[in-house]
Amino acid sequence: MATNKVTTNVIDMSGNTGGLVWAKGTEAQRPTGVAGDLRLNTTDSRLEYKDNADWKRFSEGAASPTPDFQADFLVVAAGAGGGIGGGGAGGYRNSYNNEASGGGGGAENKFNISLSTSYTVTVGAGGAGVANGTSVKSNNGSDSVLDTITSTGGGGAGTGGAAGSFNDGATGGSGGGSHNNGTVGSGTANQGFAGSSANQGGGAGGGAGSVGATPSDFSGGNGGSGVSSTITGSAVSRAGGGGGNGYGAGSAGTASDGGGAGGYGFPSTGTSGTANTGGGAGGGSTTGSNGGSGIVILRYPNTYTITVSSGLTSSTATDGSDKVTTFTAGTDSISFS
């Protein structure tokens, strides 16, 4: 196409009511360009210009870069420790295969990845249980993180002693179970469910898939269920809530999907949550057990290679045309090439 050069210093278009038509094309069709070039980006219908280094949108700074590819993720936070009530499960966020997230939420959008860019990954550590009568709740689980995606640690459980707020369950990804009719811990929207309360027993920790069950008098509540994911190529259920402790004519609370079962009688200790499931810990009459650590999983095309910094413990497998990288401990950065 011929190029017509305008040699005048002023172009007067004030008498026109139409618009000036710029060169246009998709983001993939961007030319290398030189500083001062203008074009319409038809991918997002935005006018952009070239400076000395990059194409930018007017009055918006640098144009949002197009990701090189997208990855599916599962980010599960750590479960909480047990008191007399069961610990809440860690928050559960998923993007894979239209499978559920926690708290009744659906699958989220995939994670955008640009090559040679660092992203932070953190695998949450399980919350510690507490002894009966210490007048404190058990400890929440720690958050798990994939860059801007954070799953909230499970809520701690209520424990024994005189009436007080330490009998309440704590809010978390899923909420902690309370003791002696204390207030239950709430879950986080689209991550997990609330715990339950109990009379003269331990309420159950909430799970990613359901609320903790409310027990009969002197019994421990059964922990809320987890959620299943096939992101690794096989179905695995994670983020179940912890069961509460039972007494006398009651029974111990059960658990599933990585949650720990409650104890029975006095003395007793609940079962810890399973590592790398985000399961809440079971409650005990003498001391609660520890919550299960979280997990972060990425699934992405096998044409890309991941670099994992030394602060993370990980493994990579192949499933069909995808790679699956699983992070089981630590915090550090990752990048792709």
C-alpha cells in the first residue's frame, strides 16, 4: 500500500463531524512499531500508542499483557487445630474441569501465566491444637497462596473451661466447632462452610463441602465433608472438617476427606488432620490435635517448563497432554519457560 506523507504543520479537521480512522488489528497483529505509532487494538477495542518500549493505552499506563498460557489450579489452605470441638477445614479454591470450589462455589477462572515472570506460592501449615481449660481457642490453619489467589486457613475450635468466648469456634476457610453451646465459626464465601455447636460435647469443624453436623447431647459432631478434585488425573477428596469430642452416653465425632476424628471420654485426644488435605483436626477432652497442612496444584500444557525455587517442596508428573505440579510445603517463587 502506498504511503502518503503530510508535509503541512497543521491539519485542520474542525469542520468534520465524523471520526478519524486509525490503523487497526488484533493484539496478535501488533507491529513492532516505532515511538509515536497509533492503532486500534481490536482484541479489546482500545486505542493504543507505542512509546520507546511498549504499546500502551491512553491514560491507563501499560496495556495489560496477553498471557502466554493459562493453568488450572487447586489451592487448599491448612486445617485448624482441635480443641474440644473439631477444627475447621482450610479454604478450597478450584478452577479445573468445572468442578466445585468450597462453600458451594463453582469453578473459578484459570490462572493467567506470562513466561519468565515470577509468581509466589505458599503452602499453609496446619494449626496447632490446644489443651482443655487453657481459655483459648485452638489455632487457625495458615493460608495457602498462588500469586493473587489466597485460600483462607481453617477456623480454630472452641475448648473447655468456664463460660467464655474461648468456647466459640473461630471463623476461617471453614469454621471451627464450638463447645458448650458456644457460637460456631463461620466459613468464607466460596471456600468453605460453618462449624457446628454442641451441648456438653464438641461441635464439628466445617468442611469445604458441607457444614459440621450438630450432635445430640454429650456427643461430638461429625466433621463437614470435603470436595473432590480430579486435577491430578485421579479423584481425591480434601478439606474435610474435624470431629468433636464425645462424653458419657454420647459418641465421638467422625470425619472424612482428610479431617481428623474426635476423641471420646476423658482423657482423650482427637486425630490430626491428614497432611496436604487441609483437613481440620479432631477435638479431644484433654488436648486437641493438629490440623492438616494445605496443598497447591497447577495443571498446564506439557509444552511449558516450570522452575521452582528452593523454598518449595514440589513434584511434577504428566497426565495426558498436561503437566501437573504439586506443592506440598514451603513458600517461594515459581516461573515458566
